Amino acid sequence: MDTPNGMNEPNKNPGALGSPSLGHQNNSVPDINSEPKNPSPDALFYNVMPKNKAVGGLVTAELKITNNLGPTTSETTSINNLKKYRLYIIAVLVLLIGGIAAYFILQKINSNSYQPDDLLVRREPANTSEKNSQNTTTPESELTTSQEWRDKYFPNCSDSSLCGDKADPDRDGLANLKEEKLETDPNNPDSDKDGLADGDETVVFLSNPLNAHSANDARYSDSDFFRGGYDLGTGKKMTPEQVKAVSARMQKEGLREPTIKTLESVLNSFYNFSSPINNEENSATTTPAVTATPSALLGIDTSIEAKQDRDSKRSATIKNIEAALVKYQTENKAYPITSDFSVMFAKVKLYLKVATNPVDPINKDPYVYGYTTDSLGSDFTLSFYSEAAGQIIKKHAADAIKDSNAEQAAIYDDQRKNDLESLRTSLLLYSQNNIAGNQTYAFPGADKYKTALVPTYITQIPKDPKTALDYEYAVSETFDTFTLKAIFDNPATGTTGYLCNQEECRAY
């Protein structure tokens, strides 16, 4: 065994006290009562035992080994805390590293492709050709209308031909800047729905485009006055001078739809006006009535019947989409926020009850479907161009809700008619099997007719589809006549509902 530096080698004599190895014992056992005599100061003693003064045998020394390799209590606590929060620490480190990396990447990208700041929200063109042909920027000088107004009527618009100050998207003769000032609807040529275009009311008839009854007479609209040749101020027939003044303004400013169609019967005979004329001075801020270009109708049947047939298809398509939009809003609490018709259609397609073609029968400008919404998705404008009317037809959320309710009412009313006719048939079958003697008819009493009919003559007694209540059933005292009644949601004028008896079924 090698000895450490600076330490003398122990005595190797077998008779010496102690041993250099803890794992071995000497063969001879020393006398415990004896002491070493005159030990050398340089001698190194191993396993020197003290005197055992107790009576008894030898007590074996025990080695108590302390494990110094494990952590202390405080160290254990620190390690547990580290394990507990290590996920948080890792997450923070990842975020820091990712943030720094993203910052440098963005800096690199921005340095390679700098783009100036633009506060306008832009709509991406629907296809590549539109991207190439459409100017993607709108000069600030062409957008002096308020942002709030543009968000309401032209959300996400960057096309100056649509939302610019000089644009006239509804072709009513009023530019957007003027529409904002007058508070008229830039997407509706007839804001007050009196049959006169907003621009014509403003510069030709000098009436209020926001009030269908500018003369404050609820019985007659503004178009009624000018169709009859009456003055709005006095309510009397216009003088020749007044007629001449209105005619002069028509010739100077021109007329647009729906004015031309509304006053068609009197324009030539009363106002001596034969065609819309637009002043060149106003050509930058006004738009003439839309007419189909020859190229749009090239090779297409333009007969009246063909036009009406295409309009019928357009109307059916718009109604189907209206109903789908109402259902979409009910489920999502907002209408699709977009100015792209195809994007909107993709969102509401699942809500359509019947297959619907989203493409106009002609599908060339101006015969295309349109859709826009406000910034909150609380209202929308759905449009198509009518060939028969020669103008854009627009539907809003209120129209869609009304049309949807009317459609649902029609469905309910049809169901009521079918239910009553089924009940009438079952009652007549019951009568055939229960008449006796010279009876013509025999019907069950009101309190027993359900059990009398089910299940022999009808599987179950139908109920009103909306209220889930029983239909009204009455039988005469002689049980030879009956009456079934249903109340309609949308009855024809002068009627209330549907009635069936032993003779017939009819509206009543």
C-alpha cells in the first residue's frame, strides 16, 4: 500500500499494535490493559483503542457512514421548485427567442419591400385580371367623405369609381360627396321610395329626396304630384310657366331611373321631354341612366319574354340568398362582412334550402349580382340588374327579413291547406262507412272526431304548423255537415284563412 506524501510508513511488524488496513485484523490480539512503551514521536498509530474500563467483553467499534452525496433539505426544495416552474421558464425563453427572431425577419422583409403607410382598408381584387386592371390606390383628394360614412355604405372599398367623391354607384345623378351632404343612400337611387331618383328630386323637381311626401300630404307621393301635374307648394295644378320651368330643368339635367319609368306616361305629352339628356358640365359628378351595351347582349335573345324570364330567375336567386342571409345572421349574429358576392355566397351556401345558381343569366356588366355590407355586419345591400325595369334592384336586411317572413308564411299557409284537405278526405271516408238509412252524411262529434278518425281514416290529426294548436272543427246538431277552419298568416286581400266542409274547400 502506497503511503500519502509526507506520512511515515506504518510498522509492518505483526506484533505491533494496530494495522494499516481497516478491513483486516492482526492474528494476535494485544492486551487491552497494556500501553505502548515509549512510542516514537515519529510513529503513526492506527486503530488505537481507548482503555475499556467496563467489565465485560470487547465492544466492536461501529463505523457510521454519512452520505454526503445527496442534497440537503433546502437544496431539495430548490430542485422541486425548479421542476415545478420549468415549463413556464421554457415558455418564456421560447417567446423571447421567437420574438427576437420575428423582429429581425420582419425588419429584413420590410427593408426589401418598403410600402408607404395607407390608412385606407383595401379590398383584394377577386381575380388576377381585376388586379391588373384596377387601380389599387385611391388618391386622398378623391376621398373627402368621412370615414364613418364610407364604412357604412362602402366597407373595405379602395376603388375610387365606387366610393370616391365623384363616383355615383347608384346612378341617381348624385355624386357620393353630395349624397353624404344630403344624407341620402349612395347605393339606392330612390332613398325615399317615391318613384323619383334622388338626383332628379334635388335638381329637377326640387323636392325632398328623403321624404316621399314633400307636400306633407300623406295621400299622395311626390311622383303622384308630378304625374298629375300638381305643384308641391300649393297642391294645385301647375301653371304653364311652372310646367315650362320643370321641363327646362329636365332638358338641362336629364332624368334617370326610376323617374323615367314612373313618369313615362306624361314625360312627352305633358313636359315635352322625350329622352334623358345629361349636361356635360355635370358629367364628372353624375352618371346617366344605365343602358345595356351592345357587347353585353351580343348573341342573346332580347325579346320581352326572354328578358322577363331572365328577370324571374334573378328574382328567385336573390330571394333564396336573402333567406340564407337571414338564417346566417340568426346563427352568427351578423351578416357576412365583405364586398365580394362570391365570398358572401360561399359563407351562406349551407343555409340555402334549394340549389341556387350564384351567376347572373348574362353575367356581363351591368348584369351581375352585387353584395356589400356595413362594417358591423348589421345591414347589407344585395343587388341585381333588371332588364325589364332597366335599373338596379336592391335589397337590404329589412327587405330580406320581410321577404323571408312572407315566404315562411306562405309555407305555413300551404301546409294549413293541405292539412284541412286531408282532414276533409278522412271525414268523408268516415261518413261513407257510418251512414245509415236515408242519411246523406254522418260525421263524428267535435269531442270524438279524433278517436273516430285515427288510425282507420288518418294516421294522426294534424295541427297548425306555427301554433301547434288544433284546427277549428265544428259539426251540426244532426251530424250531417261539418266545418274545418284555419287562419292564414298571409291571406289574400279580403280573406282571413281557409275553410273546408263536406262540399268544398275555399278561402274565406
